Amino acid sequence: MSQIVENRINEIYEQVVRRNPGEAEFHQAVKEVIETLGVVLARHPEYLDQKLIERICEPERQIIFRVPWVDDAGEIHINRGFRVQFSSALGPYKGGLRFHPSVYLGIIKFLGFEQIFKNALTGMPIGGAKGGSDFDPKGKSDNEIMRFCQSFMTELHRHLGEYIDVPAGDIGVGGREIGYLFGQYKRLTNRYEAGVLTGKGMSYGGSLVRREATGYGLAFFMKEMLATRGQDFAGKRCLVSGSGNVAIYAIEKVHELGGKVIACSDSNGVIYDENGINIETVKRLKEVERRRISDYKEFHPNADYRANGNIWEIPCDVALPCATQNELNEASAIKLLNNGCMAVAEGANMPTTPAAIKLFREAKILYGPGKATNAGGVATSALEMQQNACRDSWNFDFTETKLEGIMQGIHASCFETAAEYGFPGDYLIGANIAGFRKVADAMIPLGLI
Ligand code: NDP
């Protein structure tokens, strides 16, 4: 990388930090992308002249709003709602909503920024956005969740539309929440606009495979990564952190592909089952009864529960972080490498800290960044939009085959781009450059947007 390009990248990063104070996760996400773009900028100086990185780092629109709601005891609560519409160069804004007490602008911006490149990698016509609230759904009754969702949508609806902005779920926002949000959107607009939200239930315009898509897609991507080293899942010991939507369906597909997931977790602890995690038990606990993963032992007494444990200390071949950002740090990466882990792919967004990523890349194990490996969810959301647009509904096998084809395509695009720019096997560089180029090449002909 020439000194001029390196200086420009440093200046851009410093400007992002200055203009977005206190948003550590957003700074981290920007840095992780732009520091890999030197080679592409050296080859395409027009991207620098057009100030494309500076433009992409500045959201097109940021919406912050009050969400008042009343709990079952009649007490009033005030939460804060966010929607950051980052980029619409490739299509309507698209990205999930997160309800979690840790949510603030910096988290929504890091997620929205990642979403731009992820959505570009799918090859589908979707821009990038993210939203959410610092509302904590844990321990709330169904009625409280409904009232919160209705209040949230009462403000957000004026910024949405199937050709404008199409949210979906993320942490704390699953099928139940999407249902309440869609119901309120329909009341407020008097439009049955199915394509305005994805992750909908099957009784009102959802798509088969959407629920499974992120986890399944992650397993499909890992299958492709392993194949580049002449390997497959057969007999591989795998760790999957989390036990939410992404984790559950990653475990299910890894088992189908011949791997054995021996541990998963939630924010209280880790469950380790040498016989292989029983996915039906996890689904019952998490999807139906909304209980803690510690209760797994009730059904499988031989499993080991480690309160506040670190899942990455368990020896494995394959690690799939599927819980939350920065959950896999440098110390955990050292443990994984010392225990012989040969592949890591991210189900969550930015779950691996920069220091841990550095170790994986230096060790030359397979490392798949989330913007590529977890793109199956948003890709299937785009398939849901397609079905809604043509008033159609596809069967499970057809949709799953499409998902697998999309994941193979993303893998090929990252793998080939990395090789083209002189970094064979480096999926981080491949994903960042391939995603960035798709967005940049769409922006230039649109004029100064
Ligand atoms: P869920 O809310 O369904 O599950 C999240 C899981 O992660 C839960 O088991 C939760 O445990 C655990 N978790 C959350 N926060 C923490 C924390 N601070 N420490 C430890 N564990 C934690 O969310 P999803 O499965 O939908 O999302 C998981 C990740 O995947 C997120 O990073 C999300 O952005 C990303 N993602 C999701 C997609 C989707 O389609 N759903 C698409 C692409 C990416 P607990 O219940 O105890 O909080």
C-alpha cells in the first residue's frame, strides 16, 4: 500500500472517530473494513477521488425517537428507539431491529455499517440499515411486548415501506415481535404491505427457511471453507456460542452435515454435552418455554453446566460464535488455537475482537467474518421480499436450495477476490473488498449521493 493511500485511510478513520464520539463499536467496525481496502484503493484511485469511503461512513439518515409504553402494573416507561439508514445505493434499506438494554447509537451504527457490505455480498438488491431499542424484552409479559412494539412502530412506520426501508429481527426480536410490529404498521397505514418487514410468520406472508436461514447459511459457508482444505464436517467437534435463533439452527445444520456440536451457551453460562447437544431440548427451552440454558441439565443429567463459563476453553475443531459482539477475545483465541481449532466462522455480528482476528489470520486457520458467513439471514429475507412481491410462497426444499446456492456464491466471491488481490485464503480481505466494490460501483453512476 502506498504511503498516500495509507495516510488517507488513517485520516478517514480519525475523522470518523472525531465525528462520532463515544461510539466504540462503530469505530471498530469502520477500522476493520477500511484498513483492508488499501490494495483496492491503490488499484482504483477513482474511489478515493470520489470520496466513496467518506460517503459510506456517513449514514444517509439517522432517526432517534421516544418510545413510551405502559407495563402490566400501569407504570409508564420511556425507551429510546433508533433506525440508522446507512446506504440505499443497491436497494431499499434492509437490516434487523435489536431490542437489548445495551443498545445505543454506536451499536446500531456498527451493525448498520456491517450490513451495507453484507447485503452487497448477497448479490441481492438491498441497501444497508439497522435499528432497535434499549428495551429489555427479558421477563416481560406478551402484553407488555405487544404494547412496546406498537409504540415503537407508531413512530417508525413513517420511515418504512417496501421500497424505502424493510426491517427484520435481530437479538430480542423474533417472530412474536415481528408479528406485533407488522400488525401495528398495517393499522397505521391501512395497507397490507407484506414486503415492509421480513421474518414474518407463515400465516401472514412469511417465508419458509427464514427462521433457519442465518444458522443454516453459516453451516453451509463453513462446509465450503472446509472443502478448500479437503475437509468436511464429518467427526468434527464444534462449539456454538449462544442459544438463540442463529445458534439453534447452526447446531441443527452442523449435525445434519455430520459434525458434532458439544457445547452452546447463553449470557449466564455454558452447557457442555460430550454426547452432542440435543437440539430438540434447546428448542423447547429457548423457543417454546423461554428458559435458561442451565435447565438443559434437567433433561440430560450427564451434561456439564458451567455458570459464567468460557465456551472457548473447550477443545474443538470448529468454533462458531453466534451470541453477540466481542464475545471471543484474544485470550479465548489463544485457547482455541492451543487446543487445535482449525476453523472459525462468525454467526454473530463482530463477535471476534480485532486482536483475536489477528491471531487467527496469522495462524492461517480458516476464519470467516460475519458479514459473509451470517449473510444467509438477510439473503433469505430478500427471498421473502421476492415472494411477497409476486404474491407467491415457495416450499422448504426450494428455498433452502436457493439459500445454499447464495452461500456458495458469497464464499466464491470472497475466496476469489482475496486471491485476485494477493491474499489467497483471507476471507476477511475478500469479503471487505468484494462488498465494498459492489457498493462503490453502484454509487459512482448515481452521481453525488
Ligand atoms: P437471539 O436473541 O435469538 O439470541 C442471542 C443469543 O446470544 C442468546 O442465547 C443470548 O443469551 C446470547 N447473548 C446475547 N447477548 C449476550 C451477551 N452479552 N453475552 C453472552 N451471550 C449473549 O439473537 P440472534 O440469534 O438473532 O442473534 C445472535 C447474533 O447473530 C447477533 O450478533 C445478531 O446481530 C447476529 N445475526 C442475527 C441474524 C438473524 O437472522 N437473527 C442475522 C445475522 C446476524 P441470553 O438469552 O441469555 O441473552
